[in-house]
Amino acid sequence: MGGDLLPADGILIQGNDLKIDESSLTGESDQVKKSMDKDPMLLSGTHVMEGSGRMVVTAVGINSQTGIIFTLLGAGEGDEEKKVKKGKKMP
């Protein structure tokens, strides 16, 4: 259904004219046509814009692409906060 958020990473195993908005991860505004042959990877945090499909889930939560990005961003902020607290802000 159009606009649905993918909650997990997975591999497309059945699809019907599936188009995904991956702008939340890639910054690209173009919708990406997914097919089992050419581009079967579906990523959490992206949105179904057209069509339908089924996937086998390969990663959820902190192990998904979105989870990895959030973990890395969070780790960067935590490191910066630790440097400030120690009074030794380093580049």
C-alpha cells in the first residue's frame, strides 16, 4: 500500500510494480523500482510508494540499515559529549 513504512531490511521474494522512496537513506528523490532480478534489497525506514510485495526479513532494529545509521550518529554524539565533559574538546 502506498506510503507504508518498511519496518525491517529484507530481500524481495514477490513483487508487483513495487516502487520505493529511499530518500530517507540516500537523499535521492527518485522512486526506485524494485524487482527480484535487478534490485531486490528493501531497507527499513523507506516507504512503499506504488505496488506491493513480499520480503524475507534479513535485519531488524539496531541491525538494520536505519538502526546502524542511528547507532553511528548516536555514538558520534556520545563521544563529543564525553570530550566536552572532560573539558578537552578535540576536533
